[in-house]
Amino acid sequence: MFGYYLDLAVRSLNRSRVLTALMVLAVALGIGACMTTLTVLHVLSGDPLPGRSGSLYYPQLDPRDMQAYTPGVEPPGQLTWIDGMYLLHAKRGTHQALMTGGMVPLQPAQSSIDPFHANARYTTADFFPMFGVSFQYGSAWGDAEDQSKARVVVISSELNDKLFGGKNSVGNTLRLQKADFRIIGVLGDWRPNPHFYDLYMGAYANYEQVYVPLSTARDLQMEHDGSMDCWGNGGGDQANLEQSPCTWLQFWVELDSPASVAAYKSFLDHYSDDQRAAGRFVRPNNVHLRSVMQWLDYNQVVPSDTRLQAWLALGFLVVCLVNTVGLMLAKFMRRAGELGVRRALGASRRTLFGQLLMESGVVGFAGGVLGLLLALLGLWLVRQQPSDYAKLAHMDSAMLLATFVISVAASMLAGLLPAWRACRIAPALQLKAQ
């Protein structure tokens, strides 16, 4: 039956090629605009670590003085060295990592490659297992390397391609900031978007090329290149960040159950109480513990104009569908005589209604094909923009499927009223007019 309905639909559409082309074009324009913006929104608002993000949390404390204090104000988005190291060594989570970002001068061994500054991540050993970082070659360092300030480095696959032609570079030496580092690992395909673990370096910033133990980076005074918030007499001197009253470090902890989340929140409250009793904290307790998605929502990572563009594109799709309704109504009503004869020969209204909806579905599918091409063109234009997130505008399999589902569903929805009107006309009136 489906094949029979499909054959009738194709024959009918072929008889009215101009109307068919107009309907397909109307659907395609709406789908093209809609899927371009929805794809961008989908890419920017997606879960950066599916299956893991629900157990990763970002603690916040408030160690600032009372200057400019306002009740209910949010605590700083980063931690001081003292607080970060305490939470790290307390080991209250399954994994925990303290980190920051920077730029480090890199001297290639190959004379054909000029020295350059590489994006760096200064972090601790749990960064890799906690975030599910994959490796192409080698592995990460461990707690022993953190404690001994070992000069080891993990590099990205892009840097490995640039310096070593993609070969296994584990064991080779990399010169960073006038010091030799031994390469122990090369990352695999690991590029979570957005850059959730350090939004202060940019939500959609370029990913790090080198990963160095945090203790080693501080020992060599590697440049910190992220955000910093200081108070009191803290000047934010790069050489004395460990003693400065400044927040400049990010800390993530893995908590596997709601009970462990509640226990960790209580631990943060008790720590704040202890620090207040010791005279370090002066403000009332101001503790937050947000999951990955909550942290992204709080920081409004998805640009507001992207959401607005998505709503405008959906509105444009509705306008296109209204035009499609008018075109379908004109087409179906022109077939009143044909439909009357078929009703007189015994075809039920339900049968005719299904056949007309099949025509709407074929229009939607054809519009989806053309709309997909328009959406791909739109995404290419988005990638030409200077925005940080522009390079991410690619359609995945989920959005590809959604293109055809939305197109066919919208077209069949647009065909409901015209099909109903065409099937409601009495057969006697249609036959009398013949």
C-alpha cells in the first residue's frame, strides 16, 4: 500500500511541476535557514563529555576580604593556590585536578621549524583519567611526577604531527622555556566542546598543545595566561602567585553519587568555617558546587545571539510552511473532480486523505534534500566568520537525520488542512461539475 500511495503521489506532483517546484522551494528555504541555526545551537550547547559530565563538579569558595561585599554575591569562579592545593590533597573525590592555562616558548629540535609559543595546560595527574582523555601514544604522568616536579610533558596529536610527522614521539625531548622535557604521551582524538574545564581561556578557544605538571610549571615560572582576581595587597606577581591573595586556578572533582556530592558540599562548608576561624576567610560561607552543564549554563557559554537566530529561523520556517499550505490547498482543490470520481467509485475519505498526505510527505522529502544543501552552504558561511565557535559549525549524523525528519513532518503538518478540505467536498458536486 505504501508503494502504491507513493507512486500516486509522484504522478500527481509530476503533473503540476510549477506548483510542486514552488512548494519544494518554500520548504527548502525554511529548512535550510532553520537547520543552519539549529546545528550551530546544537554544537554550542551540547554535552562536552557525554557519559562523564554528570559526575564532574566545579567547587567555588569565597576567600575575599570585606571590601565591596554584598550579601548573596557569587563567589569567585577560581581558587587561590592555598585553597586549590588543600582540596587537591584532601582527595575527597574519585579524582580531582587543579589547573590553569598559559603560553610557553617552544624550541623545536628541527632547524627548519622556527621557535613559537605553544598553548599550555598546567595541571595535575588526575586531569587525564577524570576527563577520559584518550592517548594515541604513551600515557599520562602520575602523582609521583607531580610531587617530584618532573620534567615530563604530554603533547597534542597536532603538535606531534607538526614536530614528528605523526610518528610515535614518546621518549623524545621537547625544549620548553629553556628546559628539556621528556615526552611521555601523545593525545588521541580528544576535543570536548566547549572548553568547559577552563572558560577563562575562552569557551571555544584553541586546545592546548602541551600538558605539563602544575608543580613543574610553577617551579620553572612558566607564564600564567588566564584570568586573575586579586584583593587587598595582592598584586598578582607571577613569581609569587602561591602566596598572593588572588584566585587564578580551576579545580574539578569527580563525585560518583548524590550522597558523595552532598558530602563534598558539606566538606566545603566545614573548610570555610575552619578558614574563618583561622582568620583567612572573613566573609560568610559562600560555597557552590556545580556540575559541568550547570557551570556552562551559569556562565552563559552559548552566545545569546545564537539562540535568537534559532528562534528567528524557526519563525521563518513557519512563514514558509504557511505559504506551502496555500500552495497545497490550491493544488488539491484543482483535483476536486478527480477526487470526486474516486469517491464515487468507492474510495473512502480516509484513503484519499492518506494519499494526499503522502504527496505532502514527498514534497517534504524533496524540500529536505534541497534544504540540506542550503544548510550546508549556510554552515560554510558561518565557518568564514571570525567568531571563536565558527570552526565548530559542522553537521553531524544526528542533525542530518533531524533535517529530513523536520522537513517531512513539517510538510505533512502543512498538508493536513488542504487534504482535509479536499476530502470534505461532496462527490455529487464534483461529478456534476464534470
